[in-house]
Amino acid sequence: MGALPERRFAQGTADEPLFVRASLLAHLYLNDAVEGPAFRLVRSATPPRQPISIIATRRPFDAPNVERVYYRLQRDLEPIVAKTHMPYRLDMARMDRYRALFLSPDYVVDGEPSYEPREASNGLSTFRAIPVESRYRFLFDDALYFVMTFIKGRCVEGRSR
């Protein structure tokens, strides 16, 4: 898959669903131990090696309204609370897995995904150009994490927004 649109689409495919989940509850760890510094995945208007300029939106899948989005890791300085603590290991093995799922298969992308709420809120529809096997494996690999975000999320607390 050498074409630029497919590569950017695939990178967004791994980043965007992870961002949607991670922006809600995840504490990202860069090694096997759930110790040490935790990080958050944020959307920034600035590239690496520049101060992070967070793109604030109402929902994590809303249009960022900038020319280019950079997914950046930001050190999470907030105290960790058990009710909302969702550790997520983000190491080289996981990055290799994402590359295998999203950058290795050959597929064609017709255009950038839509940020219209009806479309963007449905990741399966938004990223339908990605092979079914890759989408399935992405969800299956992290099934426990996805379920735990619902258990620890707002819906269980009685809030839907």
C-alpha cells in the first residue's frame, strides 16, 4: 500500500478510534508495567517538537477544524482515580500490530473520512475502506479494553452525555 491517501487514511484509522476511546478514559503506558508516567493521546494543531496545541471539540470524533491534525502523547499530570483508571499499553509490539493491520494490506481509499456526526460517530462506516479482517482484529484485540470503558464510562453512572 504505497499511495499517500491510503497511508494517511490507515494512520488515521489507527489513531482516530484509539483517540476516541483514549480521550475518554485511557491512561497510556509506554511499557509493560502500569507504573511510571501515564500519557493521554491528544489531537494537536502543532507537529512534534513544538508545544502541544490541543484541538478542543465537544465530541472526540468532531471535526478538528484545522488543516492538519497531529496525534500527540501528552503526559497526564492528573491524579489517577480507580473508578476511571483504564491502563492501555502502547508499546512497540502494539505499534507493530497496528502497522500489520492497517499499513500492510492493500486497499484503495476514495477520499478522507467525513466528520459529519451521523457518519463520524460510526467507526465501522467511517473506515469501511479498511479490509474487514483488519477492522475485526483491531476491535477483537482490544475487546476487554472497549468493554471496560463502557463499564467505567458515563452510561453506567447514569449519564449519557
